[in-house]
Amino acid sequence: MAMNSSGKYRIRPLTISDLSDLADYEPLIELWQRSGLSHRPEGRDSRDEIAREVKRKESCFLGMFDGDRLIGSVIGTSDGRKGWINRLAVDPDYRGQGLGLRLIKECESFLFGLGLKIIAALIETDNKPSRALFAKAGYVFPDDIVYCSKRRSPEV
């Protein structure tokens, strides 16, 4: 398990402020790949789409760093009624230290700070580690809700 000398990792907003300043974009995509998170680089995860989304005041893109290395990330968004936690990822070499829980708490702080009363996350049913992590963070899994979506294309 990797640890830095202080045992603590810094969390900060990711630097993806516009198309000319995407300093954290490549490390974010690389983290998602290392973590086994699927992504759509030709769709909603393209540079243009992420740069557009990160500008919204209702969104937070947080990164956790060990020095300069991005080791964790989470995206928080609001639809105006509910907050959403998306794309929680922790580098496999850093798992088991409570870092995912720290990222969830930071994201919750941002979303509750918007005045939201409900925060939700979508987790694939076979992702047992994420389900366990969110349960540990106090989330419940109702069995009377079914998720469905309609997409303009497979890349979105």
C-alpha cells in the first residue's frame, strides 16, 4: 500500500477550467483507466464536455493527490433537486486506506453546501466494493427503484 510520509493526501479541485487549461484532464483519464472505470472519450468524457461541465457552479471535480500524482477523484453535480456523486475512483495501489470515504465526504460537503437535501449515486450492481463503500458512508439501496436512460448515442 502506497503512503506518503505524512500519511495524508491533499484534495483540491481539478484544473480543467477551459479548453486551453486542461492540466488535470490526462491524469484524470489515466486514473479512471487504472481504476477500471469505463469512460467515453468521444462523448461525455471528452475534453470539451468535461471542460464545459467543470465550469458549472453546481459541479465539483475533486482530485486527491499524493504529491503531484492523482490518486483519487470524484465528481459531484446537482440537477437542482438532488445531488449526484459520479465517477468515484481510487488508484488500486492506494485502496484500503479510507480514501474513497474521504472523497465522498468532500463531495457531500460541496453538494450539501448548495442547499441540497438528498445526494444519490448510481452504482453498477456487480460493483461490490463501491456498494460496500457507499453503505459505509450511510447510503441506502432501495429495491423499489429501477434506473433507465435514453441516450442520443452510445458515446454519451
